[in-house]
Amino acid sequence: MSLQQIALVTCQSLGDYTTNADSEDERLYRFLAEKGHKISFQVWDDAQVDWTAFDTLIIKSPWDYFDKINTFYTWLNKLEALGCRVLNPVKTLRWNADKQYFKDMQTQGVTIVPTVWLEQSSTFDPDSVFEAIGQEKIIVKPRVSGAAKNTLAISRAEAGNYTARINALLQEEPFLAQPFLEEIKTQGEWSFIFFNGRYSHAVLKKARPGDFRVQHFFGGSVHTPTPPAGMLQTATTIAEQFAQDCLYARVDGVELNGELVLMELELIEPFLFLSTSEGALERYYQAFLELTEQPAARS
């Protein structure tokens, strides 16, 4: 094993995202440093960073990329041109940044939450959207998004109150609409975590009473029940099919009629719940070694 110079890629400020959670970045930093590697945190959009100085760039927490998406794409192009080894691979990051990846997955047999695409500069027509989705409550969110930013839960009865706001948002970027799944409030949302395509652990995230957002920084709670075998198998198939050569992958979904329905495939900067499963850090590290001990792992 050769020791490496590793950049843990983050953003200028993690803000409120670490509220109610352990510092996963620091946990990972200490673990890799104890293995003898030279680790440093590097801000992805810091123009002063020489990315060629690192053997490997681990994309860990650039949690503001969706606020600066064009800059992010430009940065990915730069890393690609420089020949940097990036985990996850640049082509994967680029594909996963826009939720249009749902279309690719659906054509290959993955069950996706029904989605209506709202193009930039279009006009939000509540009646047609509710009719297409066939539910009395919907979620509207940006096509490039994270941390529940500009995510709205809207009932058919109150849709008129949101139309002007959504139309204003559509002037800035494309959105999508999906059914509001009560199962997320009543049962929670599963996250299945994989390292180099192998299953590591799972958590069940539940929203606090009165909310629909399961993220821990919104007061959501994290649980570790044993996942149903069928749902784990579906998540494993998704990871094997769409997360090749990925150090990490998180498959988020909800159980509907006993099956896993995909909500998100997180391949850019997911929180990995490393503290919830014994041995998770070591499994992460073994996957890292597998991907960096071979030249083919470069982006």
C-alpha cells in the first residue's frame, strides 16, 4: 500500500448542515490520517488550490455546489483536463448533479417516484400537474438541488397560493414535481450506503412531527433497523448498475407496497452515516484502496 496525499473536498462553510449530527468529515479525516496518509481539507471553488498536488481528491462535502452549479461544472471540467484522480469519478458527478438522471434510470428499469418536469421559463399550471401526478398533494423542488432548498409541499386546495412563487423560481432554473408520499412521514425514508459497489449499512430517516423533511439538520431522526431483504436487493442492483467505480453511493428510497421506490441516488456529497455502523470506516477505506491502487481509477 502506498501512502497518498489526499484532498478531502469541502465547501467554505458547512453552515447548519452539521446541526444535530456528528462531524463526519472530521471523523473521516482522523481515520485516514491514522492510516498514514497526508490529508487536508480543500474548498472546491478556491482558485488558489493546485489540484495536481494531490494523488486523490475525495469529494466529501461541497454542500453548496447546487448554488453555484455552472461554476461546479467548470471545476469538474478542469479536474478532468488536469487528469486528477477524483472519487467519485467526474463523469459520475456531472451526471448525478441534475435530477434528469432519473430518466436514464427509469429507461433501464428502475422504479422512480412519478415525476413531472417543469422547464426553466415555463409557467406552472397546477391543474395539469396535479392531474398528471394523480395525487392531492405534491412536492415541487429544483432539478439541481440539495438540503431541501426551495422544496415545497403543496396541496391541490392551496396550489393557487404558490403559483406566483413557483413561476418566479422557474425564471431562474428548472424544477420538477412529484407526489407527496405520506409514507415518508409515517414510515420514513431509507438510505442504503455502498462502498465500491458493496453494501455497507443502512439507516431509516424519519421527519420530526409536523414536518416532511427527514434531514437531520431539520430535526429529523436516524434509526438503524434491519432493512427488508427485498428492498436491500433493489438498492444493491441500483448501486451495481449506476455507481460503478464509485468510492461511495447512497440509495435513498421509500417502501411502497413492499418495494423500494427510488427518491434519490446520491453520488456527489452524501452524508454517509459512518458513525451508525461498526466497521463502516474500515469498509470505506478498503474500497478507497481498491480504487486507488490501480491507474484505471482515474477520472
